[in-house]
Amino acid sequence: MATLEIKGLHVEIEGKEILKGVDLTINTDEIHAIMGPNGTGKSTLAQAIMGHPRYEVTAGTITLDGEDVLEMEVDERAKAGLFLAMQYPSEVAGVTNADFLRSAINARREEGDEVPLMSFIRELDAKMETLEMHEDMATRYLNEGFSGGEKKRNEILQLMMLQPKFAVLDEIDSGLDIDALRIVSKGINEMRGEGFGCLIITHYQRLLEYITPDYVHVMAAGKVVKTGGPELAQKLEEEGYDWVYEELGIEETKEQEV
């Protein structure tokens, strides 16, 4: 079992504090969901875990199996087993999906132990079939001209091919219709198991109807303020967030999330 542990995390962007002491522990074989209104720090947490240079960690720790993640460069975090599916994936002209994925896989392997081409192709074909992706997606340039749903599906393809220890999925359900949501959820559920842990950031309970989380966390004012099981997401969907603030005596002050 691997563990991703976040303790007392404070993060600023351009001098403004967004995260104000986040505590969160995720083990492999667990799926966690973080919910909360816009501007409470959810995406900031995702970017801080992966080391986006605009996000300055001013206090606290992030460790992966006891190793200091904050001392790692972005590529070192990926090689250590961290993965981020972004809200707005970048387009990369001139680099095909297949070439990008094979290069990313080989970057995590020792020199001389590159993945055999035919093995890679068979695995890619199988994962694309699971995600109901047209075969020409492998030869198209990375995200270039993709619809929003195709980009999100492509993020899950990367997740399934790279097989990280931990994935942070930042609003992977944003903009998806019901069919695309079902397919994306299918891919995530296929990853579920003892060697994989996941943090899903979402506004809506509808994604969690397809992916049952082990834990649901509520973020408010830059902190995780409440944790429960799947029933917590259902209550949030039905009643909103006001009851959380009232129950915990928190004044609802939303920071500008970048």
C-alpha cells in the first residue's frame, strides 16, 4: 500500500493565500472526492500537488510514501507515480497521441527497458476500445481540434496507459454529456484496485453516481472542513453547502481560486 499525505498545507498565488491548512491522507485502493463551491481552493490543491510554479507552498508538507514531494521537480513527481488530469488540457501540435504516450511511459522506465512497440500498440488499442475512442485518435495531434469530451476521454486514456500510483482528477466531469460521463467513469473504475489511489475534484454528485468514493470531503475557506462517506455527496446535492457552514460555524468567505 502506498500513501499520499498532505499536512497543514498553505498555498499562495501572487501573494494571496488560497489554501489555509489542508490535511488529507489518501492510500492506494481508495477513491476520495473533494466537493465545495467555486473559489474554495480545490483546483489550487491539485496544482500544488503536481508542482505548478505559480502556486507557492508557504507551509506544510506533501509526502509520497514518506518522500518529500515538494522537493521534487514536476517530472520527478510524475515518475514517482503522481498524475494530474487537468480541467483544460493543453493542445500540442505536431505530437501524436501515440507518440506522446509511448514517450511518457518510457520516461518512467530505465534506459534500455523501453516498452516494446507491439506491446504498446496492443495495450493502447485495448484501452481506446474500453473508452470507445475512434482508432484515428492515436494518430491525431495531442488534443488539437478535440472536443471537450474528447479531451477528457483522452486524459483518462493517459491515466490508464501510465498506471500511476495516485491520480488527481480536476473536474474531469466538467462539460460531459451522459454518454461521455459513463465512458470516463468506466475507465476510472477499471483503474480501481490495491495499486491505485484517486482524488476526484468535482462540483456535482452525478459523477459519484458512476464512481462510488470511499470518502467525500468538503472544502471551505481553503481547508477540508468535513469528511464522510458517499451519503455526504448525496446530501450536498440535495441541500447545498449552507448546512455545512452552519453546522461548523464557518463564515462563508470564498477566495478567488486560480
